[in-house]
Amino acid sequence: MLLFVPKSFSLDSIGVMSGYLFAPLKDKQDYKVVPFCVSLNFNYRSLFKNAEKIKGDVIFSLEPFINTVYSPDANIEAGMNLLVRYVFPSKSKLRFYIKGGFGAVYMTQHTKEQSTQYNFLSQVGPGVSYFLNKHTSIDFEYRFRHLSNADIKEPNAGINANVFLCGITHYF
């Protein structure tokens, strides 16, 4: 049994990512964004007793972001994600993972799909890390992202986006 033990909660790695996000909108040009985020990563082994029973690694990430929207109009998105990544066991330099989570976002773009500028994100997708050395990896990932206001106000059709990211991570 895994037991939560907050004895040594420490930062495991820090990464930066950017890429391309696009989503169709009803009455405007497609929603196109250049995302930029910083990942503050915490390995589960510092959080749980008997963590060695889990194969692979589980990483918890806080991910503040600021995204540049360039279509249909110049705008920004800013917010914070809380994500969990499962890294499949591997002894090679190439490591595959799946990541998912949720977040909150403020967007300056007005759309017919969303009646509020404060919204919530849910996202999931696969990724791969290539380790250049013990402390540095290059990361590539895809995310399916759903943005909505959680029915706080109508309309709330949501915006579903495809996100492609590339970045670098430094491990301590």
C-alpha cells in the first residue's frame, strides 16, 4: 500500500516547452496559438512510502504558461496546469510517457464558443524524451486540450485543440 508521506517534497527537474496549438472555431478563423510553458516537476518517490513498488516513474508537474494567440486575432492566454506524467520503464536514452491533467486559464480572445474569459483546461497525450546526458533531455509531446468554462455561463461549447510541443528539461 502506498502511503502519502510529505517528508521530502523536492523539485526533481525543470523544463521549458513551446510549439503550436490549433483549434477550429465556429464563425472565425481557426484558433492558432504559440504556447510557452515552464514545467516544475516533482518525482513521486519523494512523496510516497513504498514507491519502489510502482514500475516506471510518476511525475507531478506545476506548469505556469503564457501563450501567444495569433489567429483569429492577436491575444494571449495565461494560466497554470497541474499535470501527472507516467514514464514507462526504459533503460535506453529514449523514454516514452503519457501525461494528463487540468488547469485554469485567462484568455483575452473572445469567441462564440466561450462566454467567459476565465476558463478551465483538461488535457491528455503521449510524449517522448531523448536523454542527451544524465541531466538533460529533449522532449516532444502531443496533447489533446479541451477548454471550457465548466458551465458557469452560456454559451459553453468548449474549444478542442491539438497541441504539439517541443522542449528541454534539466534534471537535478
